[in-house]
Amino acid sequence: MIRPAWVLAMIVVTAGFGPASSFAADPPEAAPAAASAPTTAASAPVAAAVPVAAASAPLTRAPATDPDANERLQIADPYVELRTGPGRGFPIYFVAARGEWIEIEGRHTDWFRVRTDGGKVGWVDRSQLESTLTAGGVRKTFRDILVDDFLNRHVQMGAAWGHFKAEPMLKLWASYRMSETLSLEATIGQVQGVFSGTDFWHINVLAEPWSDRRFSPFFGVGVGKFSNFPNLSLVGATTTNAKLANAGIGVRYYLTDRFVMRADYSLYTVFVNDAKTTEYRAWTAGLAFFF
């Protein structure tokens, strides 16, 4: 028979050697900034100013996908500062010394998440990493993240102003990039003439052979609809609804952030009826953004 006193004793013993006891036996981790900071005079004030609590601050933003991920770099400067997040507003919690190796894990704008050989993870500014050395012993270089975004764009929307047969025209467009060189684009436009107004829309296939460049020419062809509305004051005025085909050439220039400047020249052929066609020439310039 198990006596109640023995059961009570076993519970007390079990509680004494449980998880709480094991946790208490582990010594507290020393502040990494103070333990691993280089001994140079330049880095000493930085390490002293870092609060110990910053070492455990969470990484609040997920890193962006980057082709440099998993690359190992060696620190060539006296030290590199690791922050708790991708920005100067985040505190420095660890200082890696010259000669140490770090591995790139991801990127957020011009901030890189790195891991030291000792397992410390933090964010480093691009300017500091540009002085590091690759495994081959050469300086590390980075492609501009903004240009990367432009090269990886999928959807683009924009507006432009110009002239349609010497009359003012406004058009809006949206395009979807199907491959590196081909896009599908939908356009709607309006022409405000002296004696009539015109609405039109068309869908084009655009080819951009040098889409990986900041300045990129393109050309396209498409089909759509054309509607002309003469002023009601004109005698015998009739509305024209017809199919149209168009071909055009143009250039894009990547400005900054998510904005692209664009200019194009188009030739519109309107099929008024089976025996009659009318041609219009138009040019426009405008601004687009991508995402």
C-alpha cells in the first residue's frame, strides 16, 4: 500500500527537480555587445551606449528576397554595427569586429539581415557592407534595390497627355507583364476637339527587347473601338462607332522609387465601313507607377 506521506514526498521532490529548477541553474547570458565588442577606441563608446535589453529586441520586419542571400562576407573595417531592425531608429545591440565572417539572410530596402558565425542576427546598413570582402577577397558590390523592383515589376498603371490629330488628348493605361519582354496593355482615351469629341479604347501587346535597362524602348500593336461624337449644333451630325487598329513605338525611363516616365507615338486606323478607313496620328507623354 502506498502511504499518503510517500506520495506527498514524491510530489515535493519532483517539483524541486522540474523545469523551474533547470532554468534557474542556467547562468544568465551576458550582454553580447559588452562581451564581443572590439577593443578599438572607435567602437568602445558605441558598445557602452547600447542597452543590454536591445539584444533581445524582435526583428519587426521580414527581409525582402535578395540574390545576395546566403553569401558569406568578411568584415574589413574595424567593426560593423548590428541593429535590431532595418533602420537607424533601431538600437545597436551587437558589434562584430574586423576579420569576422557574416552571412546575408535577406534584405529590406538598403538594410541587410546578417548572421555572424557566433549566431548573432541583426540588420546592417548597405554602406557598411560595401566595405566587406567576399570569399574571393574582393570588395562586395550590390545592385540598387530600386532597380531590382523595376526589373521585377508585374503591373503598371499610368496617365499621359498629348495630341490626337492636333487636338488635345488624355489617356489612361494599365499593363501586365507576361514575360521579361512581353506585356499586355489596356488603354482608354478621350479627345476633346473643337467640332467633336472622341472616346476610344484598345488592347495592345507590347514588346520591350531591352526591358532590363533603365532607359528602354518598346513597340506594340493592338485593336479596339473608336467613337466620335460631333457637336449637336452641327447640321447632319452623326455619331461614328467603328473598330480600330493601332501600332506604336515609345520609350520608358525609370525615374525613382516606383515611378516611370513614358513617351510614345501611335498610328490609329479607324475602319469606318467596309470601303472607308481613316488614319490618325497621336503622341503622348506621361507618368506611370508599378507594383
